[in-house]
Amino acid sequence: MAADDPTILVVDDEEDVTDLYTTWLENDYDVRSAYEGESALELLDDGVDVVLLDRRMPGLSGDEVLSEIRDQDLSTRVVMVTAVKPDFDILDMGFDDYLVKPVLKDDLHQVVEGMLTRVDYDGQLQEYFALVSKKAVLEAEKDAEELSQSEEYQALIEEVHQLRQQVDHARASLSDHEDFVGAFRDLE
């Protein structure tokens, strides 16, 4: 690994899962591993680019680790990688993307690369991507009736629409970035 390789922190209480994700990523990134929330926070610093975080862990949960990451105001991108099916509670969470286990190697690499691309975007674009991700996750997990009856989901739709209008002028300058274009396509 080169000294300037991106740093990924993998956090999961299932040691086999943590070790597998680490093995998948270690040839391309500097990877740190933690088997529980407290250890994850000890390994966390401003050099960590992406955190792959399980939600349900004994002791300090992934939700609590996520809160601590955001409280530290780090520019770290956080991907929840979990067996917990998403519900409307995710709308209040500060993650950047959400993967439901089981996760394939290619999917893990793809999401890490997407997060690394987003690190360079300004805060408004990062917020937009996070909201679009939440919208996509909910649409994949909930039926149309549940979505139409959810005030939280309707508020999310409005927030995505408003934020899209605010960042639309950046679309032209970033149109060659597949991640950005894909996020806009997800809305349509």
C-alpha cells in the first residue's frame, strides 16, 4: 500500500464478516478493522475516508458509532452494511449509503469507489447523494402504499426536490461523473 492510498475502516461484530471485507479491500486500500463500536472509534481519525459500519452490534451500536462520527464533524463517508432491513427511521440517520447483507465483493468495491468520488464534492452535493440513497433504499424495501402513507417519505421527496434545484447548476460541470449522473437518474 502506498502512503496516500485511501483509508477504509471496516466495523462489524461478526469477525468473519469483518475479516472477509478487509481481505476484499486490502489490495486496493489501507484498511483498518474493528469488531465492535468502541474499537472503531479508537481507530477513527480524519485520515479515514470511508467507514463500512454494521448497525446491530453489542455494546456501542452502529447507530451510536455513526452519531459519534457525525458529532466529530469528520468528512468521512459512512456506509451502513447491515442485515437490518431499512425502515423510515433511516431518514434521521447521517449515513451516505446503505447496503443490506449479504453483500458481494463487487458491490462492496463499487460503493467504496462511489464514496471516494463523493469525498471531493461539496457538502451540498454530498447531502443530495445521501438523500437520494435513502430514497432508493426505502423504495427498494417498501411497497408503494407504505411510501404514499409515510409523512417522512413525502418530506424526503420534497427535500430531494428542493436540494436538486439548488445543485442543478453543478450537474453540467460534473456530468461526466457516473456517480452524479446515476443519482439524477435514480430520481426519474
